[in-house]
Amino acid sequence: MVKKKISTALSAALIVSMLATGVIVAIQGNTTLEVAKSAGDKKVEVIK
């Protein structure tokens, strides 16, 4: 029973952390995309 409780707690924690990560990614998604685009533009300028 103890092992089952531990595995259940671990899977619950994993799901919660995945959900939290998803929310954070969704919130930061736009800014991250903008940063990636600006970084890409800077690289293009350096190459030119």
C-alpha cells in the first residue's frame, strides 16, 4: 500500500508540474517568440 501511495503521489506531482509548466509556457510564449524573432533578426544582420 505504501508503494502505491508513493507512486500515486509522484504521478499527481508530475501532472501538476506539467500543468504548471504548460501555463507558464502559455504566458511566456508570446514574449519568448518575440525574443527568438529579434535574436534571429540580429543573427541575420550579423551575417549580412
